[in-house]
Amino acid sequence: MEYISECNIDDVKEVLNRLPGCVWVKRGLLGQGVKGRVYDICCQRGDSLECKYAMKIVKRGKGDTRTFISTMEKEIRMQEDFAALNTGPNIVKALLCDHEAIIIMEKVDTDMNKYVSNVLVTLDTEEAINEINRIEEDFLYMLEKTYNNGLIHDDLHPENLGLFLKDDRYYKPVFIDFGTSYYIHEKRTSPLSELKHDMKLTFNNFRKAISSNLLSPPARGHRSPPRVEKRKGTRRLSPSPVKRGGGLFDSPSSTPIKRGGLFDSPSSTPIKRGGLFDSPSSTPVKGKKLFSFDD
């Protein structure tokens, strides 16, 4: 992690320009939440334009600087640990400032919601169900792997189940967005069996959507993300204008899970960090100008 008092767009460009063959070209908005925005970073490599990186920018808000920096340090460390287990996108650079944090990372191609709505609905039912089964098996393995290494994501709704694609088809799973993640020794948590059960319910909902033809293929030559509604703190996918009673992609359980007893501390063998971050600077470097979303 690198600490600077003010985030400067030139600092971000410098990081990207140091990547092999990459020259900063432009960025476009990928998504926006309560805490910040995620941008698509495009770089010029020879004659082609490649967008292989994403940049997350989190604004401080009304809290004090010390609390904000501490919270972002925790999120960045969690993502680093997930990435060390090959279950989260690698971070290229993390900048922490008094008023915002910037995380430049591998770009994840899509999430489970979009993949089902844009790709799997174009396949025949049997092939789509088999693909969902394969992806579910991989995510359940990742969930067990992270749990056994003392990491809890704690927000595994479909939009945080990221997918890397190869030739526009599923290639590799990854968890994304680690703002609510924590280490298993920090608080009471559910047994692994309950966490797996919740994830299986999510994938059962996808199978029901495919087998019941509740999703329509995207218009030819156009792929748009599904409409997501916010309702009582949860997000759900509305794949068609038909009103469905059960909330197909609601969180698995509407009743809070009863927490179990305190579990053992994480594995005594620490996760090997990959040296993704620079050491913090003891003396803050003054930036040239405050980072602006519109630069």
C-alpha cells in the first residue's frame, strides 16, 4: 500500500504506464455503489486497445480520516489474502489518501447474474444447466478453501460471484468486492455447511430460471446487464417484466442465520502474500491535485 495525502490522477497514470506495453488511454464507468465507483481501465498495446484492468475509487464520506484509512487497509488486506489463494482478483496498486482510496486490479470479465442473463440463456437448457453445475462446484470448492484458511467473504450474492471468461465462455471463478470480508477469528460466524447451503440455494435459483424459461436471450448484437432492484437492503435480478412471487434471485434466506459458536482461529500456517503491495511510506507525499472522477 502507498500513502499519499492527496490522490493525483498522474499517480494513477504512472502506475498503469509502468505495466509492460501499456499506455494509459481512457477509462469508463463499470459500476457504482454506495461507497464508490469502479472504472474500466483501457491501455494501448501496439495497435490494439485492451481493457484488462479495473480501478475502484472509494470516497471517504463524512467519517474521520483515521477510521477511513483503517477500514480501507482492512479491505485491501482481505483482497490480498483472497488473491493469494487464487480466489480474488490480483491488485496491481493500492493508493490510500486522506479523502479517498484507489485500488487498481485485474478486471473480472463478468458476474454470475450477467453470465446467466447474457450467455447461458442462449444455450439449450441441458447445456446451460451443466454449465451452472460446473460453476457451482468450483465456487463451493473456493468457499471451502477460503473458509479453511480463515477468510470469510460475508457478501456472496450473485453479483459478487465473478467470472473470468475465455472465448466468451466460463473459464475461472473468483470472489469480488471485499468490503465486508473478515477473518474467521474476529467474530462469530456460521459453520461451513450453512455457508455452502446458502450458496447452493443461489445456484438452484439460476437452474430454476433456466429450466422454467424465465429469462429471455438478449437482443442480437446487444448484451446489456440485467435490471437490478434494491429492496430492503438486498438486490435481486428481474429477468423479465413478469411479476414472480418468490423473488427468484433474492438472498437465499429471508430469516437471519442463527450464528454458531466461536470457531477456532485460522490455520497456524499464514497465507503467503504475493508481494502485491509496496511498503507504506512513512512520510506522506504531497499530491499535485485532488483526484477527480472527471479527469
